Amino acid sequence: MRETAEVSRRPLGRRRVPVLLRQAGLLTAAGAVALYGGLMAAGKPPPSVHALPGLVPAAAGLAYGPVAGLAGGAGAAVITAAGLWGSYGWPWPAPVVVDWMVAGLFFVGLGVVGGTVAHLRYYRTVELLRLVRELRRARQQLEALYESGKLITSELDLERLITRLVRLVRNTFGYSHPAILLVDEERKDTLRLVGAAGYDAPIGMTIGFDQGITGFVARTGLAVRVDDVRRDPRYVPGIRECMSEVAVPIRIKGRVLGVLNVESPRLSAFTEEDEQVLQAIADQAAVAIQNARLLGLTAQMAITDGLTELYNHRHFSQQLEIAVERARRMGSPVSVVLLDIDDFKMFNDRFGHLVGDEVLRQIGRLIRQSVRRTDLAARYGGEEFVLLLPDTGTDDALRLARRIQQAVPRAESFVEALTRGGPGISLSAGVATFPDHAESARDLLRRADEACYQAKRSGKNQVVVWEAQASNPA
């Protein structure tokens, strides 16, 4: 479709009359001259024969235009003069001279008028064909946009949506180097590259609103088309040997969600029509991206504890089963750490649930900051937290648990501020590892719980690794 658009945008220029029409004009003129010459050679023909050369300017004008018609009229006058000379000798009688002059003017006028009429009709036909091509291309664009809209809005997974959108812009609309950058949800003044084709920049690359052409588009919400990026100081390289670029905002209800960017190694590769098409795609994409994000947010809320923003008990239980099965298959360890706030019920009873909720929030934040991206931290229930640590042995799990447990006193300022010098907060924790301490997900969690209970029995504010003898005292 992009190739069709490029062909149709080529300037019309000076179009030539079809070869068959020219050949017909030449044959007509040559035939008229030959017939006239033959009749003149046969003897004195009737006066009407001298009108035959008039076909020359008519044919020339119709075939080659007004200038050729004018030249053909002059030539026809000369041919007629030669014929009259053969018929009447020299000097001509006065009536013959007048007739010749009138005929010459008639021949010239016939050629000019014929050429003008022919060219007007031709260019009207050319313009009509151009309009037909424009309408056909517009219809194709509308059909493609309609199909793309259905394709985009039917996908509700954001990652798959971005992949589908990049493929659509490249394959359906023919833009070979598209990229999609979305506003980072945490750093609101930053764009993150989430999808691209033919780009040198890595996925995940970030660019500030104060950088590049895409940053300008995100900041202002205005589309930008640059014919030569070498002359634009805002340009940040996306593809090698880029010469031109067009970027349009992905926005919904006046809010910019990101930027759809296309680059080309050719100068002035994009027109206003390209900008309009890309903006139409971006507008459709904005709705789909918003829907996918809302769905993702809903799904995230379904597995997240609203108070601490950690995962909830249900999600942890599902992931624990998956992690243990994976560890069994791969022959790798997986550890569980269960953490419990010491004497939290008494703390709640003394200072109230609002203060208790703030303590839970702060402990949840501390845990989030302490675990790896591959780990899973959840609120297990009440004042209990649990960590799922894939590919982690007992020693590493123990170190993490102690680091969290020892970090709590250093983060107690929020408690002191809320309770005006009230008691400190401490954690007890239990550690268990598959396959060292358990052979199933259920047993692994139970062993971690037993170890945490042992930590509380042993004086609280400590971390205990599960041991069979400790959990089953004689």
C-alpha cells in the first residue's frame, strides 16, 4: 500500500499522447498529402480538391497539440500553394490569391483549434484518471484502517498488542522502520521503546521528553515531520543512515500515552498524507493500549494485596506450586521464607488499626526493596509475609531473611513518629528449602511455618532454618 501511494504521488509532468494516436495522425496527414499530390499529378482537379491539405493541421493538432497544429496549418498552406501553382501557373489570378489566403488562415485555425480541443480533452481525462486513482487509494486506506482497527482492538495483552501494531505498520502500510515508545508509568517525563522493526536501539531504551523528536512530540502532543534529520538538532539516531522521520502522538482524551515513530534512509520520504495515515493508526492504537492497560491493572489488582501492594495469598499459592514443579524438573532448589511481626496483636490493641496498617505498609515496602525481580513477595495473612525464592538454596535464603529482619530496626522512625516513642517492631522468620526440607509445595510452606514458629518460641526477633528435630521435639 505504501508503494502504491508513492507511485501515485509522482508528479504528472508533461504526459505524452499515446503512440497509437500519434501514428494515426501521421498516417492521416501523409495520406492526405499523397492523395492531393496524386490528384494534382493526374490533371487539373476540381477546386474542392485543394481542401485536402486541411487534414494535415487537423491531424497534427489532434496528435501533437496546438503548436503542431499551427505548424501543420502553415505546411498545408504551402502544399496548397504548390498545388495552385501547378493548376494555374504564375502569377495567380486575384480570386485564387484570395481563396488561398482564406484557405491558409482556415488551415492554421483548424490546426490550432483541433490541437487545443484535443489537449483539453486529454488533460481532463488525465485529471479524471488521477482522481479515480486517488479515490481508489483513499478507499484502500480506509479499508486497511478499518481492518487494522479490528485487529488492534481485539488484542488486550499489551505486549502482544505492541508486537501486532509494529507488524501492522510495517507489513500492511509498508513503513519499513516503525517504532513505538510509551510513556514510562513510573517516570512520567520519559519514553520507553517497547516495540520496533529495523531499529538499532534496544528495546527498553529510554529517552526523556527533552530529548529527540519523539521527546518533543510526547511533550507537546504535536506531530512532527522532518524531511532531513541532519538539519534538525533534536534528532536522536534510531536507524543507521536515517535521512527523514515522522512522529505522531499516541493520545487519548488529550493525554499522551506514547509516540508512533517512523524513520527512512531516504530524504523527504514522508508526506502530509503519511502523517495523516500514521495519526489515524496512532489514534486507534491509543484506545487499544488504554484498554490493555486497564485490563492489566484489573488483573494486577486481583492478585495484589491492597494495603501492602505485595502479592496476595492466592497468587502466592498458585506460584508456589509452579515453582516447586519447575525446580523438580530442572533439579534446582527453591526456598520459602515466612516472616511474622512479633507481638503485632498487642501493638494493634495499644495503638489502633490505623497505626498498625501503616506498619504493615512500611514492612511491605521494605520487603519489596529487598527481594530480586525473580522473587515473589506476598502478604500471607494478617501480620505474616512470605517470600518465594526460585533457584535459591538455604544459605542464600537465610542471608536474605536476616537482612530484612535486621533492617527493620533501622526503619523504625516511622513507628516512633506514629506512637511517640512506643515499642519497636521486630520480625521472626522461618526458612525451608525444596528439596532439602520438603518434597512438595504444601510441605515446603508448612516447614517454613514450623521454622517461624520455632523462631518465636526461641525468643522472637530471629531467623530459623527448619530442622526435623526442632519441629518434632521428643
